[in-house]
Amino acid sequence: MAEPATAEAADTDLIRRSLREPQAFAALFDRHAPALHRYAARRLGPEAAEDVVSETFLAAFEHRHRYRSCQADARPWLYGIASNVIGKRRRREAARYRAYVRGGVHPAEIGGGLVEDGVNTLAVNKPLVAALAGLGARDRDTLLLVAWAGLTYEEVAEALDVPVGTVRSRLNRARKKIRQALEGTGHE
């Protein structure tokens, strides 16, 4: 008899098990989809977030045999896939930021309500959004994986398949550009 997928099972165990029992992958979805949805909604808006999450988990399911089982937590792997999916939609993301700067409506508010209550990470304001839009795609991905997804430097490195030193330099560059863009706006 198949053992039930529990919240206590490590992600790597669920993925390994899903190779024999595909339904075990559902526990991974249940565990990580809400956070991935919030991250995608902040990047591209609520209407695109569901598609990003769906595409992320579809790709993860299709490529689960490639998962590095030395990592118990699948978050970096899933955020890496989500970043690739978002990358395909990057022009829309930058256009959202520019529209916000012009019109003053935060991308997460389009559609009637905030994506999450009490947005407190990277306070939402026009100068910040303009600064984010001015970052290169790789720097923006790195910064937002740390700031909005809450990944560690090591997890970001794994998600983006780059060395930790690259994450550090991208973050340093992104933070410097953000600081420069916010100087004199009262939003430092």
C-alpha cells in the first residue's frame, strides 16, 4: 500500500516518490504554490500569476527526474523554474512597472485588491518601481528572489544556476542602482 504524502515529508522524498506515484507531486504543489503565486503576482500581476504557477509546476513535474536529490527543499528549484517562466514574460513586467510610474496604480492592485495585505517588503512607490524597471533582468531577478521570495543567497544561486559570488555581485549592483535611483526622493 502506498504511504500518504505528508507535510513532514521532505520535498526531495516527494519528488522521488512521484516518479513511481505521480499523485505524490500534488503535496509539493500544495506546499509551495501559494508562495510562488504571491511572488509571480508581485512580478507580473495577479492575472498572470496563476499561469506562471501552472507553467512552473508543469515544467517541474515534467523534469522531476532531473531534480538534484541532495537538496531537501525544492523552493530554489521551483523559483528557478518560475524565474525562467517570468523571463519569457519580462517585457510585460517592465511595461507594468512603467505603467505604474505613469499612472500611479501598483501592478498588484490591478484587478481590485492587493495581492497580499500589508505589503512591507520593498515599500511600494513610484521611485522604487521606476528603479526596478531600470535594472537589468538578471539583477532584478536576483534582487526580487531575495527581497520578495525570501530566498538565501545560496538558494538564489541554485535557483538561477549561478555561483553564490555572482548572486552577491548582482545584489550589490542592484542595490547600488536602487539607492542611486532613490537618492533625493525621500525613499532611501
